[in-house]
Amino acid sequence: MAESDDMEQLLTSFKKFAVHGDTKATGKELNGKNWAKLCKDCKIVDGKTITSTDVDIVFSKVKQKTSRVITYEEFRRALEELAPKRFKGQSKDEALRSIFKLVEGREPSNVGVTTHLGSSEGDSKADRLCPPLQAATWFLVSFFSSHATPRPSPIFTHANIHLHR
């Protein structure tokens, strides 16, 4: 019973990473970028035994030759490939359980995503922290809007030519 719950959590994590950053994704296939993100966010990549290069190689190894994505079954095979290397002192089954536990219930982190920090009245962090920048921006906007390039006008027209006798 507990093992089927764990597998359900693994599938849920796969789906969450599969749709991350792609509004058109169905959650049935995981692209290479999101596979790498999953491995990093779930701490499969430790920089010592597993590197981002290892992750890329395994992705290429398990996917179909002409494909750019992996299915859930291929995802499981990829984890099976990485498990013994990530958990060297464990048996194959223990290593697989350990790597599954790293992924189960996880979702993509949003570290590095910019969000609006100010209130709805237009008070932003930039307004509070950098008044000189705000003033410079105001100056440039007002300067260029008031000094727009004039349209060329004809100098001599029949209306402004006066013949003096």
C-alpha cells in the first residue's frame, strides 16, 4: 500500500516538472531542460558523484533516438541508471528506493523568479531603494517626450514667399 502511494507521488512529481514553464505541456513527457531541473531541485545532482553532465548523458541514453522528451517509463529508467552511482554504498534496490525518495512529492522550485514586491498603489522596491534612478528615469522620459524629433516642414511655400519690390 505504502509503495503504491510512493509511486503515485513519483508520478505526481514527474507531471509537475513536465508541465513546468510550458503552458502547452500535457504532463506526459518531460523535456531535457525540466529533467535537469528535476535532478537539481531534488538533489540528485550533488556535484560529486552525479553532475549535470551525467544527467544529460542519461537523458540521451533513455530517450528515443529522434525524440526530445522522455515518457514516465523512460524517466523511471533514467532514475534506475543514476541510483547506483548516486548511492554507491547501497544495494541496487536500496539505491533505487533512495533516489525515488529524493523525487517523491517534490515540485519545481521558483528560485530566481522575479515577482512584484510593491503594493498596488505603485510603490515598488525600485522606488524605495533607488530614488536617483527614479529621478533619472523621469528626466529621460520627460526630455525625450518633450523633445520629439520635429517633422520636416517645407521652407519655401507659395504662402511664405514675399516678393519685395
